[in-house]
Amino acid sequence: MQIPHSRLRFGKPFEQAAQQVIQSGFLAQGDVTTALTQTLQAQLSGQAVLAVDSGTSALMLAIRALSKGKKHPRVGIPAYACASLLFAVKNAGGIPVLMDCNANLTLDAKQARNTAKDLDVLVLVHPFGMIEPLVAEHFDCPVIEDIAQSAGAIWHEKAVGTFADVCIGSFYATKPWGGAYGGFISSKDEFLIKSITKMTNPDHAELQQDYVGHHQLSNIHAALAQVRLDHAVAEQQQRQIWAAKYDKILVNYTSVTPITGIQGNTFRYIIRSEKTAEDMIQILQQLGINAMRPVQQPLHHAISDANCPQADEAWQYCVSLPLLHDMNEQEFSLLQQGLATCFKP
Ligand SMILES: Cc1ncc(COP(=O)(O)O)c(C=O)c1O
């Protein structure tokens, strides 16, 4: 038996949604994309929404729009995060400024507040299904709230994605709102969303514009994301049930602790141990459990003089366990066995 790190089962509703689009003959951007943006608008307290081709594009476009004509804006991003963030900043012509994490894998708040004083744009990521509490604070520079991994979470009775100036998200398959590929940008500022829309279609662009690319979301991708969104709450509830079971197992082992930030949508289950991530992954994978590092590499390694010791430590000692909404009892006992093999004294 193999337990994958994430699993998408494309059943009947996905087949039907894709088939309907194919039969309509309109595969590129159209009515289904518009319907998806309306669903998102309802989820995000009525903000203006633009669907785009990926979360990385969403971030790159938002940075361009917020950096107010600066050719090389200084953009703050977390060091312990997905590489897409680094490339979005570079693709926007920006200078990435890396910020370290704390033990909960959210940002080191004091350092982030200090760093933000010298930024043109700050990207705050709700990481791994948790909440980044800094979104509730005021910063002098514009803030982008990244909900790619924590989509659907509510904090202080507000949907995540409605705290900052601009929100971005992803419809990549493994994400909580994932279909196949795609992303979105939202904001209370309709004018900003209109100005970003102008960057997404070369066929309708003014030739003087600095940047335009093909960044529209197709009907076919929108249809898949829409079906996933329809199932997102149920999936989140199932993950919560499994996560509570994992909690119960782990209290038995003193050498390992789950990461306990503010829980958002229970997207990932991350543990920190005295064992190295490499050792844990090897032991679990030998049993067929596809545990992974939460991030492939800390992003400050791309910058020669950047120093983020907590991100390095998280990379050394943190592992993401498979947390599947449709896990079965057999898979759960294998996971239980794997944790015992890894952590029993
Ligand atoms: C936090 C975060 N933001 C943005 C992205 C980029 O999204 P996409 O894969 O749709 O480009 C990712 C992707 O892994 C992510 O984890």
C-alpha cells in the first residue's frame, strides 16, 4: 500500500463539468470563468476578482500593479515558503527580501515589522493551512495576502483573503481549491483589478504597456476549480477529523510535536522532531507513506547574504505527513505504524 502526500480523485462531477465545457465548444476564457469569479466574489466578501492562469502569475501581476512604476521594487516574502513566491518577485522585476519564520512556521513578527519599513510591497502568506496573524496589522507599504494553501479559512469572523490590500490564490491541483491549473487576484479596489486585467490579454492591450502576457483562466480549468470549490468545505471537515486522530497518536511520543499555529483550513499536518526530516522521510517512505518536506528549499538560499536560521532549522526538522480527506482506516493504521517506527523510544 502507498499513501500519497496528496490525492485528487476526479469523479463524476469533474467529468461532467469538463464534458459540458468541451461540448459547449468554448474552451478558452468565457462564461464558466466568469461564473467562477462570481463564486469567489461571494467567498471573499464581495471583493472584485480576476481569475488568471496560475497562482504564480497572480502574485507577479499583483506585485507589478502595486509597485507603482518602480522598475525594481523591494518585495518582502517569507523564506520558508514555496519557490513560486521567489520567481513571482523576479518575474515582476522585483528584488526579493527574505523574512525568517518562527517556530510555528509563520513569520517572525518583530523581524517582519522591521523589514517592512524598507519595502515597496509585502507578501504575507497563510502557510500550510494556518493563519499568518500579521495580516491584521497595518503596514506602510501595500500588502498582498497569499491564501493559496489556506483558502476557505475564517479568522476573526472574516474570510482569509479579505484582510490585506490584495489577495492572491491558486487553483493548482494539490491546493485546497485546486482543479488543474489556475489562480486568482482579488481586492476591494476595483480600479486596481481593472488595471491588472489589462495585463492579461495581449490581443486587447495598449501597445505602450510595460507588461502584458496571456494570463487568462480557461473555461475548462475554471470548471474543474469550480467543482473543487463546491467540495472544499466537506474536504476540510474530513481533514479536521483525521488531524484530530493524528494529534491523539502523537501525544504518545515525546520526541515529536505537531506545528500548532493558528489553524485555518487544516490543509497540511506538519510535525517537528528531534530526528532530521531526511531520516523521518526515509523511514516513512520505506513503509509506503509519502511524507514530504513542507517546502523544497528555503528561499533565502537564492540570495547570497540572506540569513534565516529558523527557516534552515524548519527545513532540517519539519515534515509534512499525508493528510487526505478521503483516507481510509487501512491507510490510517499504516500511518500509525509508521509514526511508531519513527518515534517509539
Ligand atoms: C503559498 C503559495 N503561493 C503561491 C503559489 C503558486 O501557485 P501556482 O502553483 O498556482 O502557481 C504556491 C504554489 O505552490 C504556494 O504554495
